[in-house]
Amino acid sequence: MTKRLSPSEPGENEPAAVPRTVRVLAAVAGAGALALAAWAVMRLSEEFVPLPAVTPSYEPHVAAVNLAAPSVAFGPIVAVVLLAFGVITWGWPRLLSLPHVASARATMLLVAVCGALCALCGQPIHVAYAAALAIPAVYVAQMLRRDGRAALASQVSGTYTGALVGLCGCLWIVTARAPGGGELLLIGAAVIAAGSIPLFLVPSPWRYASVLLCAAAGGMVATYAMPGVSWWPCIILTVGYTVLCWGLSQVIRLLETAGRGWPAVTFVLLPHSALGVLGYASALLVL
């Protein structure tokens, strides 16, 4: 008779569960790397312009955002985004139990590198082009498989979803190129660092209320430390981070690998990358 494993008992070939404190440290370290990259961009960029304190007009004006020209000053944020997504890529196929790990990792990394180049050298619309080109890239990768293409639907959907997470992270690079983008990155890093502590340490009934309060506190401290900065980015990133963490937690409950090994680290860093969309949305709203 086979013994059924409890959630706390790893199998013979399964990695051990990652302690909650380690997950918190990984999340805070990721946010700290984002903050250091933002500080480096602000110091190195000659085109740095303080973020204006204005009331948003709620009118679409994507084309009105003037992005800085490509420069080595944005190298730190590019490096941090790609490094974080490299960690995500390594654990993503195991997190979703994808049948062909190598093709998923290769496709996700290829799309992320293309997205980072588009974000650094082009316009935001070019990142959308990278998302569109990711579709044929995923299917070409499946055509090159030699394992019978088992679980093809889950492989395709899981790989493309992972690629989109990487492209969301690339929008942090676009945000850094916007006027005052470094300040937005600092606010985002503060929200993530403060919100990640209760996410992994506070018991379930009060978890997401604590995430909201701590993320708001972190964002407010960062915003208050930079006089003249609009409060809208703090509000948008705080609410977005809380909703994102809640949604991810509901999905992760269905995955048996979420708390063990690299998949656990992948789950920790997912909000760091996915929140790049709201970082860029904040730049559009206040500029």
C-alpha cells in the first residue's frame, strides 16, 4: 500500500518546503534590488526630471510621454528585471508542472530579452509587438519537441503566460525612461517590500488586510520622502499589489509545487515582475 504524503512531507525526490522567513527575505531582496536600480538610474541618467505633482486628467495621452533615449544609465534596471525573470523562468515550468521544461524556459527567456530590448530602445507599443511575436515563438518551440508533445494545451498556455509575466516586468524599464520614472520605481519597491512581509507571515484571516495596510504604509513613506511627488502612484501600486497577491494566492492553492524549491521562489517574485504594468500605468496617469 502506498503512503499518501501530507503537504508538509516532501517525497523522496521532491525539494523541501521553503520556510516563510526565507520567502520574505527573497521578496524584500527583490524589492531592494529594484530600489537600488531606481537609485542608480536617477544618479546616472543626465535626462532625469523630477516627477510632477499634478492632478490626473483621466484622458489617454500615451503618446505624450516623452521617454529618454537609450543609455547605459538604464543598465541597472535592465539587469535587475532580467535577473529576476531569470529566477522566475527557472522555477515556472515546475510551478505549473509543464511537461517540457527546457522549451518553456528557452521561450520565456527569448521573449523577455526581446521585450527588454524593445523597452530600452523603443516605445511601449514595441513591447506589445514582442507579446504578439511570443505566440509563434511558443508554437515553434512545441514543433521542435521530440517527446510526443504530451499535454500540449497546458504547455502552450503555461509558456505563453510566463512570457507575458516577463513582458510585464519589462515595463519597469519603460517606466524608468519616463520623466521621474526613478521615483516611481522607488515607490513600487517600497510597496512590494512592505507588503511582502505580512503576505507570508500573517495568518490567513487578516493576511490581505495586513498586506494592504503595510503596502500603503511603505508607499506613503516613500512618497513623503520625495516632496512634490503625486500620491496617485502610491494608491495605484498599493491597491494593485494587494489585489495581485490575493489573486495569485487563490491560484497557487491549486498547485502542489508552490511551496517547495524553486517554484516557491518563483511565486515570491511574480508580483515584482507583474506589477510593472501598474508602474507604467502610474507614469501615464501623472505625466
